[in-house]
Amino acid sequence: MRNKHLQQLPLLVCSDIFGVTPALQAQFSAWRAPLLWLSPYQQTHQFQHEEQAYRHFVKQGGLDSYRQKLQQLLQQLSQQDAQSCQMPLLAVGFSAGAAALWCEIAQIQPGVIKQAFCFYGGQIRFYPELQPQCPTSLIWTKEQHFDVKALAQAVSGTANVSSRCCDYGHGFLNPSSLQYHKQGAAYYQRWLLQQLTAANTSEAWA
């Protein structure tokens, strides 16, 4: 049995369509355990606006390609020695990263990811029937293209899933997004750190 006081869980962060930016990295600067970053892209990009980022995301294969990258990473980690890769992981996804995470945690082996947090994963609406293999928190925002409350209620009936709706727009945590909300971002960054800390120190990963 591992001692929860001696080791912190690594954290996997799946970015949105802007990729792994300095602002995203700064959000997790307080996390003292190892960080694993996943982006839809092979290289770092500096997009001028959201539309440019979206066009590039689609050009690179969209969600299907992102899911494949995440699947390959999780398979690689699960095949490594458990002690060297410090399984299980905690995982956080934003927008496209949240949707990719939602899809892949329905297929993982138990023990790979301990807990997942998915922020404004709008494309989850195309896969509401999936069943995550670990406790998963879905944080929803205001959306123009679908009924958020209906979707949140539908997936909340799934085992391991809890939903939380907030009054901010899609992308409110990302300074590059038109929907960025400074106060909302500060609040949910604190909330997420508290949730991750609680998950890291809980007895459930003995």
C-alpha cells in the first residue's frame, strides 16, 4: 500500500485548441507534483484569435486526432512500470481537451486515471452515452449551440459523473479566449486546485 503522504499524483493537462500556452502553464504553477502536458499539436503555436486556432485544430484532424494522441499517451503510460510512471494520474481537460478526455476515460483500464475534471467540453454532447471509468467532474458554461442544463442533467445520471454549471462563457479560463473572465478564472483556478489536492491526498489511491 502506497503512503499518500510520501508521493503526489502526477497531473495530466489536456489543452484547448490554443495548445499549451504560457498562460495555461501558469495556471498550474502551484501544483508541486509532476505535470504532463497534452496539446492537439506537435509544435507550439501563437494564434492571433480563436477562429485561427479553430481552423488549425480542424486542419490537424480535429477531435478524432486529439483523441488518438491521448489514447496513445495513456496506453504508453499504462504499459510502463507503475512505479516509474507514478500511476495513477489526475487529469484535467479544457474544451476540446475535455471532450477528448471524456471519450478516452470511458475506455481506460481501472487505476490509470484516479479522477478527471472536464471544463466546457461542448463536444461531449455527441457522446453522452459514454461511462467514465473514474470519478469525473464536468464543469459546464453558457453555450449557444445546445441546451447545457439538459445535457448536464442527462450525464449526471451516469455512474462516476457529477456536473456543475457556471454562469461564464465557453473558454472563460483562457486569457486568449473572447469569453475570458478574470474573476471567474481566478475562482475556478482556486476551486480546481482544492479539488486536485483533495483527490491527491484521499485514501482512495492506496
